[in-house]
Amino acid sequence: MNPFLKAALLTLVVVALALAMAAQLDAVRASELRNSIDSALFQNQERQVALHFGRVMANDTAAQCAYLTRMRAKQLNDTYPLALKIQDYEKNNLFNSEYENIKTTYFLGVADSYISVFEQQQACRSDEVPLLLVYREKSACPECRAQNQILSGLVAARCPNVRIYALPYDYPLMPLQMLADRYNVSSESRMPVTVIDDKIRLDGLRSEDELVAALVSRGATCGPKQN
């Protein structure tokens, strides 16, 4: 056999094996993410049923609210880290279109969780201060990534009663568009846009001190700055 042809055939075999292994790993990643997101959405549906029960049948509002608060804390603690996993897996994903479906499911779950905090505030007393980070999804946004690092690291460590939600304004989902319209976020906005407790809007990359000051003004409990 021609040595060059033999080398080419061996190369094709090696490439085929590598592609097969990559595809298998990709499917495992998608399955892992899907299971995590299904669990988070199940918890959200469970919370909706509990809210419905509280409106219609609960006799002890205080006990109902305590249950909802615990369930919501667990849901959010389990859901938010999925964003980081999705971004990490996407960097290595070559074939699996499942990721777009996973992102859509995740974004809907986060949007519902964000909206529901205000519903819960109306029914129960809560010290949670919601913070929404609106970012750009369809094109590069280094400021968005930098703001996310400040929020998820420094601010989250200092302000334990702050809940951080991150959603893109430019993803084609109606709930996301409705939130973007509510906060007047568009392609003309200086990214990212940070909304605190549905009242304070901060445009562009903001420092840890600026964010903490705004959070405290809306009732957040924040510790001293770490050196």
C-alpha cells in the first residue's frame, strides 16, 4: 500500500475516533445539564402549587411563608450555578444542538424565579433583595463578564440576603423581552444593566462599592469590604 495513502487512512481513523469520543462526551454533558435544569424547574412548579395553596386553602400564613422561603432558597442556590456550567460546556461543544434548548429552559426558569420573588413579597415578609443583571448574549460583552464576576464573587460574599439573577435582553423569549421593556433595556443601552429591587437601575460596569451602596439603600445587609 502507498505509504502516504496508509498514513491518510490512519489519520482518518484517529480523527473518527476523536470525533466519536467528543460526541459522546457532549451528549453526557447535555444530559447532566438537562437533569439539573429539570430538577430546578420541578422545584419552581412545586413552589407555584404551594403559593396557590396558600392563596386558597392555607389557614396559617406564617407557616406557609416559612415553607416557601426555605423552598425558594434551595431552588435559587441550585439554579444559579447552572449558568456557569452552561458557559463552560458551550466552549467545548461542537455538535449538540441540545444546548440551545437547555439555555432556553434555563432562562425561562430564572425569569420565573425573578418575577416570583415580587409575588412572594406581596404574600410574605421577606428580607431578600433581588438583583437582576441584564447582559448581552448575542455578541461579545467583556463588561458583562466582569460585572458578573464582581457580583457573584465579592458582592455575594458581602451581602448574604441579596439574590442575583442574570438574564440576556437579546434572547428571543417573550418573558425576557417583557423584562427588557420594563427596564428600558435595548441595543442602545450601556451594558450591562443592573436592576436592584425593581427600583434602582445602574448602567454599565459598576464597582463593588457602588453596587453595595445601592443594595444597602434597598435594605440589603452587607458586611465590610474584604481586603
